[in-house]
Amino acid sequence: MYQHLYQRFLQANAGKQHFACHSHHYWPDVTRDAMLAYWDDSARLVDHKWQHIFSERVPHTQQLIADILNLPKPEQIVFAPNTHELVLRLLSCFDWQQPLRILTTDSEFYSFSRQVKRLAEWDSVTVDYIATEPFASFEQRFCQAAAAHHYDMVFCSQVFFNSGVAINDLSAFVQKLAASTDAMLVIDGYHGFMAVPTDLSQISERIFYLSGSYKYAQAGEGCCFMAVPADNHYRPLYTGWFAEFGTLSADKTAQVQYSSDGYRFAGATMDFAALYRLEAVLSLFSRQGITVPVIHQYVQGLQQQFLAQLAALQHPLINTARLLCADVQQHGHFFTFRLDSSEQVASLAAALQQQGIETDYRANRLRFGFALYQLAEQFDLSCLKHI
Ligand SMILES: Cc1ncc(COP(=O)(O)O)c(C=O)c1O
């Protein structure tokens, strides 16, 4: 149904069943043209390339993202090569010589969790972790914790990378958090953007929302972004010269001035080829009416068919009883099965790979992802009868 958009990646991987899409998504064919367009623009415009990128390509890509997330101010979106750079920039808004207290979960991706673990080696930094399990009570426990102390930063994923479990009503969750704390609120939306329908219009003034091109936006590595609340007064210490672009904010007494829009959180020179790819994919989807609700509905259909095939197979390890979260509606675009040990997961994933089934795993958790380029009628899990 959508496979014609992905001919090059599908041809290059003929015979494989790719269930690792939550990790490495196939790229639509338009991304190849985008790479060539970037090369051609570089050759054609040379020194004037930057003018073209900042006056045309960046605003258009900001608009496409803003349309998807229902963000009222596209200029509040800033780009960076990876989310780690943006995470560190957010952390650098605080004075690390003063006490800093952060609330987060036990299920955040390493770009954040490793960085704050390192920071917490200093006595001045405290990080409190709330377990995501049991999932049914997570939101309530997290909001209660946010109210229990004074926090400087609260950081949580929209869909957790190690389970696929989603915060289903992000607006309500953030509004509840915002009522409990005046901390900087950060949502890692990497597994949410372009996968689960997300409307940030009610909460855009309150949260920093992080995501990027690599996963469900299908444009490859190198173009992450952050939606920044308007009129914030943060002054990141880790700041690059792009943060001085455009109109500067009014604080003339400070020695270092910042842009008045999302570029306040910008770094410096980056390779914009990934932004060209992202623009190409989002434009294609916009032209063809492939909205996030359409994608989500299609993927949920795939997930149901996958579970039906599994039910028929009755495999002792890959079955619904092993799903980390029983509520299939409370998921992003991948399922996670908890096995007995990391060795068991590694050998099962290797056996599946030998049969052309690509998955991925973390510790004792095996993950199966779903995407537009899959067809349910092509799912063939019959090898599970023997492994
Ligand atoms: C939840 C989440 N956030 C962020 C990232 C990527 O981080 P970075 O762009 O810093 O490499 C990933 C990648 O797997 C992720 O799963």
C-alpha cells in the first residue's frame, strides 16, 4: 500500500522482514533526491548557500513540523545534529555550582540518562528516578513526585524507548505536571513524533519537546529538533553562534545576547543534508495526505495482525503474556517482550536474524517495530515453530 515510496531500501533488503523500524527506519526514495539537491545547492550557491538554507529550507521544515505537532509558532523550533546536544544545552541553563535537582524516570534514553548520571557525581546535583512500572500508576506517581520537592528540571519520554509504552494523553499529563511544579519541563518525543498523533497546541508554552529525523520521520540521522516555549528567559551556557541569529531578545545589559525565538537554543555549523531529507519526507507525506493519524491507524492494524499470528503460534517466549504492557493501545510503534535473561534474548534475536527477521534488543527485552513499508500479509513468523 505504501511500499512504492520505499523501493530503494526494500530492493536493497529483499527477503528480509524488517521489525527494527523503531530503531532504524527505512528511508523513502525522496530522501535520495534530497541528498542530491543538497549537493546541487552547495555547488550552485557556494557561499550563498547559507542564505538559502536559513531563508527557505529551515522555515519550510519548521512549518512542516509545526503543522504535524499543531505548534502555533514554527520559529520556536531549533535544529541540532542529535538530541544529546539539545539536552546538554538545556542542562547548561542552570548554574552547576548551585544545588540542582532533577526528576526523571528509570526509562530515559542514554543521551539524557548517562549525562545526568555523570553530572550527579557532583554533590550539588541530585537526580530522582521514578520507575515506569507498574505502567498503570506511572503518571500519577510521577506527578505526585513532581509536587513533593522543588525541582529545577523534570524530564520524561512521551513513549519509553525500553518498553514502547506511551503517555496516551500528553496534554493532560503535562498540564497536571505544570500544576505541580514550576520546573523546566522537558518531553523526549523521539518515539512519539510521526508515530502517535500529538497535539502540542495547549502545552507549547510550557514544555521543551525533543525529537528528530532518525526514527519515524524516516529521514536518517543528523536532524534533531526542539520546540522551545516562546518568551522564555533561559540563557544556555553551552551556546553556539547560531544562537545570535535573527532578532535578539531585549536584555541589553547581558554581555551575551540570545535570539528571541527557538534559535536561542542553537549551536553552530551543521550539515543540513539531513534537514533536506526531513523536509523531503514531510513534504511527501503532506502532499499525499499521509498524516500521523493515518500512519498510526495503519501501524495499529499491523500490530493486531502480528499479535494474531503470534497467538496461533503459541511460542513459549514470544507471546502476549511476555509483552511488557498488556494494554496494546497504550503503545507507540513497537512491542517489547520480556524474556528470562539477556543471553536468551540475544540467542533468539540471532536465530530470528538467520531466518531474515530483523529485530533489536536491550538487556532481556526483545523489541519488534512496525512501519508503513510493511504489509501484514507478508508477515511470516512460521520459523518460530522451530526456534
Ligand atoms: C527516546 C530517545 N531519545 C533520543 C534518542 C537519540 O538520541 P541522540 O539524538 O542524542 O543520539 C533515541 C535513540 O534511540 C531515543 O530512543
